[in-house]
Amino acid sequence: MTMTANVPSPVLSKRRNDGLIGLWGRIIHRERDAYERWLEERDLSVVTACLLRLNERQLNRLGFSRATLGMDVEDLAERARQDARICMEVLRIVEDQDDEAALEDQRRGQRGDYHAIAAE
């Protein structure tokens, strides 16, 4: 059983709904990797701008500081990327184990139900 159908699809395979600014980004960055980097930078800027609207007390409750907010948002994004890589690796390992167990049961003539698990 494969779990790749549940994995979010890349941004570029979905219908774009980002308006004029997205068109501008696609025109400037015709290469897929450059466009993805531009999108990520734009999104991090928007998140940082939204967090800057909070006062220092509210930022401290979230574990941020106004003085280091830009670096904190980048660290948060890097942690999210790392968690996504770990999740994909766990799903790959579980799929491989399910496939091996299913093949072993086929050799024995048994039928088993296999379900992949998701790690958080």
C-alpha cells in the first residue's frame, strides 16, 4: 500500500490563484527552482510582517522576540522542512516494510492487511 497519494502535491502542479504578483514572479523567475525560492522568500516575508503586528508581550508568548523575529521565522521554516523530510523518510521505510511483508505472505500463500502509519 502506498502513502504517496496522501503527500501534499507541489505548489506548481496546482492551479495558481496568486494574482498579479504571482504572474510577476513567474515572469522574473522562469526556472522552476528560482520561482520556488522566490515564493518561499515572499511567504516568509509575509509571515514576518504579520508577526510584526503583534506587540512584544504577544511575541514573547509565542517564543519570539522582535529583535530576532526574522531569524526566528527562518528557523521555524527550516524546522518545518526538516520535519517534512523526516516524515517522508518514515513513510518510505513503512511502505518498504509493508511491501516486504506482503511479498512474504504471498510466498506463504497467506493474505494480510497492511496499513501504513503516519508519524507526527
